[in-house]
Amino acid sequence: MDQPTSSQAETRAGQGGPARAGRPNGKEHPSGDRRFASLDRAMSRSQFRQDSLIEILHTAQELFGYLSEDVLLYIARNLKLPTSKVYGVATFYNFFSLEPKGQHTCTVCLGTACYVKGAANILAALSRELGVEPGKTTSDGVVSLEAARCLGSCGLAPAVVFDGEISAQMTPDKAVRKIREVAGLVGAGGGPR
């Protein structure tokens, strides 16, 4: 493949070419957010290849904590992909989040082994305790409650992940006690704050 001449590169830069990173002529991102420079570097390392979308989404989520609409549009524009494709990938995979996550996460496995052993009851109890539906974060930003299709830990069923650590053979009461402990929702007297 022929390399573009410098005048072609300059023309492309004005049209989202090599300087596609939304910062023509090396200028800072209009928002002033330096995380975009890191995202630009990741896209540049992948040579703005469309098949690097999942890797770029992972990088963006690490940088921003979640994938906002602005970030998805920015990635779509720079990888020259339809926004619907980027959004479709971001919503298909359970790992990606379109909303900010809480300081703590609680993920209930709803795979077959966990489900038949009461995972739905555990999820309902945690939802009541936290006052949020699965997929949402408490209003104070402390806990995000998630449901997963399967954690691959069927021998531990029903399993719940608290801040990345799997807890086995959970019950609704054990799960509520654990989330209170993990999230610091237990006062000095041992009950909820």
C-alpha cells in the first residue's frame, strides 16, 4: 500500500485522517480532558484499525470509568465506524458499562446452577437492601448492583462477586450482610447505618 504524501496526510488530518484523534495540528481535545490524549495514543498504536474496537473500548473504560455517549461517538469517528456498531459492541458485552460505576460492585450470577439454587432471591434481596435495580448504582454512588449470565463458578453456586472476590454458597441474608460489610454500610452497633 502506498504511503500518503505529506500534503495528502495534511488533507486527511483536516478530515479526521492520521490526526483523527479529534485534535488536528496537535491541539488539546476541546474538552481539555487529558484522558482523550491517552485514548488517542491507544487508537494510534492500533493504527486506527476497526478490528481493534473491543481493545479501544476496554482502554476507554479504564480511562473514564465507563463509556459515555461522547466517548462512544469519539471512538466511532476516529475508527471510522458507524455509531450503531460501536454502541452495539459496547452494549453486547457485559464488561462494558454506559453508566458510572459505584465505589463498590456486587455481581450476582444468574447462570443455571446459581439460578436453581436461589440466585433470583439473592438478587431481589440485594436490590431491596440497596434500593436499586440490577444494572444501576445507588444514588450516593457507593454500590453498583449487577447481574451476570454466568461467572463460570458453578461449583460455588449460588455465587456473588463483591468487589472482584467471589463468595460461594450465598443466601439472601448472607449476601445482604456481605454487601453491608464490603460497602461500609454497617455501623458500630453491627446494624445498618
